[in-house]
Amino acid sequence: ADCEKEPSSNMWIYILLGNMLRGIGETPIAPLGISYLDDFAKEEDVPVYVACLHTIAMLGPMFGFLLGSLCAKLYVDIGFVDLGSITITPQDSRWVGAWWLGFLIGGAASFLSAIPFCFLPKSLKRPEEANNDKISHNLLENMGATRKKSTPAKPQPRNQPIYPFLSDFYTSLKKVLGNRMYFTLLCSSLLQFSSFIGFLTYKPKYMEQQYGQSTSKSNFLIGLTSLPPIGIGIFLGGLIMKKYKMSIIGATKFAITMSFLGYTISLLHFFVGCENHVVAGMTVSYE
């Protein structure tokens, strides 16, 4: 009767809440960090800085895979059971690694790396060479002050919306999505990330099943071979954009060309694989 009972645990709720908090903390880094660099750096230096930001963002998953490889070699109940009494090894299919240990290490590292952000100033001195194609914050303030002086104050209506920022957000979102270039970039980014996430999600399991590798070794190989080339490519792209001082149109053409080239090369994955395993009744007959 005990064997028929299904195990039940509410620990997945803590993992869900932890991932939600992690997402809330990590999301502002990319958009706000890029805008921070774009506002307070020279125009020709912005591609390199943004490339460095994305390159470091690629190094994080690489170290994460390496850390996952190390944690997978440790037994799941490390610190709570006598490791000498365990008779199975990481190569055994029944082995469960210390998957929870990576959350603790990653959380502590994220907390420590977030401390320097508290000491960043709200604004920096802008470069002497002002960008003609940028609308600075001061210009917007001057325009707003001019409008206030020239336009008489209108009486505010009594029935104001409770959440006015929702209407402003909807207006801004409509303008952004109405930009054809941005919308095209958004669609291409969705396609790239969809393929990239699927690649990283199923490649470890593919290596385990097709090549007979352990979970620890497959994570180690992926972290060491897949992500560093991507980081190097992002950094080289930033250097190329800085050297040739590409405009928005030039950068778009460059991105389309490189994306199409990467897509063409990725088609070679269809020619990589192993022969099917010999399974009676499926790949071969029972005789």
C-alpha cells in the first residue's frame, strides 16, 4: 500500500516564487542598462559597451552550466546522509544530483553583485560631443517648460482615471509597436531566442541519450563549447560596428546578413546524429 502512494510536496511553490523574484530583479538590467550606456557614452563607443554587456550575459550561463556540472556530481542529499553508504554513481540512471545547490550559490552571487548598483549615480556628465540624432533629457525638459509658459493652464477635469499611467503606457506601447523597424527586430529576436532556448534545453538530454553521457558531463560540454563562441561573436559584432561607424540602417543590414548566415550554417545540424539504438520490436524484429 505504501508503494502505491504518490509523493506530494509543496516545495515547487518556493521554487516558483524564487524564480519570479529572480526574474523581477534581472529584467531591468538589460533595458535600463542599455539605455544608461546609450545616454552617457559617446555614440561610437555605445556598440562596444553594449556588446560587453551582452558578452558578460553569455558568460553567466556558461559558468552556470559548469556549476551545474559540478553540482550534478554531488548527491542530492549531500550534508544530510552518509555519502559512504551510497552505492550508485553519477553514471547510474537512478542518480539525482544536488540540483538545489546551484540556486543557493547563484542567489548569493546575485546578491553580492547587486550591491555595487546601489552606488551608481542617477546621472553622469554627458560627453562633450553631443549626438545630433538623440533627444536628450534636458531638451525634453526645455520643451515641456516652453509649452507650460506658452500654453495657459487648463482646469483639470474632475473625473480623472484612477491609474493614469495605464493610459500613458498603452499610448507608448502603441507607438513603439507601430515602428516597423522595431517590430521587425522584435519578431526576429523572438525567433532567435525561441530556437536558442530550445537548443540549450534539449541538447543536454540529446547528448545523454544519443552519446551515452552523464548529466554532469553533458552540462560541462555544453557550457564549454556552445556559449563562449556566442559571447565572442557578440563582442566582435560590437567592435565591427564601432570601427565602421554603422548607422541604424547599416546595423540592420549587418544583423540580417549575419542572422541569415547563422541560420544557413545551423542547417548542418540535420546531418549530425547517430544510428538508432537496436530495440526489439521497434528498430529490429524480435527474431
